[in-house]
Amino acid sequence: MARTARRRLVSVTALAGVAAVMMAMTACGSDSDTNSNAAASGANAAAVDAGDGDDGGSGLGPTLTVTFNVSGEAELKGNTTSTAPTDNGQSPESCAAYAKGAPADNGKTHYVLPTFLNGDISGKHVLMNALVEDYNGPGTYDLDGMAGPGGETDIEVDQRAYADQGDASGKVEVDGKGGGTFTFTKLAYSDGNGQVSPGISGTISWTCKN
């Protein structure tokens, strides 16, 4: 009987030891999870804070307010916002930096007009593909000195590209504060078979806010 009692005592003691080890492991796991969650929360908070600043909430650079007053084949009236763009993958840090332009791969300096807009204009999706190709700082530049990031200057309205088909004229005026105005006439759509649309004319202007 005494030997049996001792065996039971040893068994109970062993089980108690196992339970203690398991509790310790659970506690460690809980602390690890807590620390991991805390670290994740800190990282998320840091990511949110990184998006804050004096750039109008974009987190990517200065904010442009873009105003359209365009008539003709497509009527574009109203305004929206955009982030100050470049074509070298590096957003300008301020409106003054945007007004200076940005270095391009070809060694020249480009000034890129507002491109991706944050809202429709007159119920239409608008995309601008326009830049000053040989930019020397704030001033006035003719349409002949402009291009698009991948080709010619155009304004896409619901995926219909209006560009210089030979009769267009225009100019862009850039101020030292990152704002500017693009004035143009007869940017037209071509179907590729010699048929050219009546086109669009007007002004697109923008102001910049840090």
C-alpha cells in the first residue's frame, strides 16, 4: 500500500510540474502576442502620422486646386484637386520646389502640369498629359515647347484625347508660387483616318498650397 501511495504521489507531482511548465509557456506566449500587437499598433500609428502634414492631406507633396473653363466639343467647368506632379518619380517638397521644375532623364528640367485629378469635371473623367519640355523657371512657354510624358501634349476627356492636330495654339504661364495657367485653342481629336473633330478651347489654371 505504501509503495502504491508513493507512486501516486510521484504521478501527481509530475503532473503538477507539467502544468506549471504549460502555464509558464502560455504566459510567455501571451506576453509575446501583447508585445507583437503593441508593435503593430505603433507601426500603424507611425504610418498614419507619416501621412499627416501641411500638404492638404495627400501625404505626397503640395496640393493643387485646378480650375477648368473649357468649351467646344467638350464642356469642362469647375474645379478639383491634384497632387503636384513630376515625371521623375520624386514628388516636390513644396510649392516653391514645384515651381522650379524637376530634372529629367535627358538632362533637361521639366515642369509637369497637373495630371491625375481627384474628381471629375462636369461629370467627365479628365486626364492631362502636358509638360514644359525645356523649363527654365517661372515664365511663359508656347505650346510648341510642350510635350506629354510619353509623347505629345493632350487632354483626355473620357478617354478621348484632344491634342494639336496642326491648327492648335497655346501657352502655359507659371508663377513662382507653383501656380499657373494653360491657355489653348483647337486641341482636337483625330480618329487616325484623317477625320479631326472640332476640338476644345479654353483655360486650365491651378494654385498651389503647401
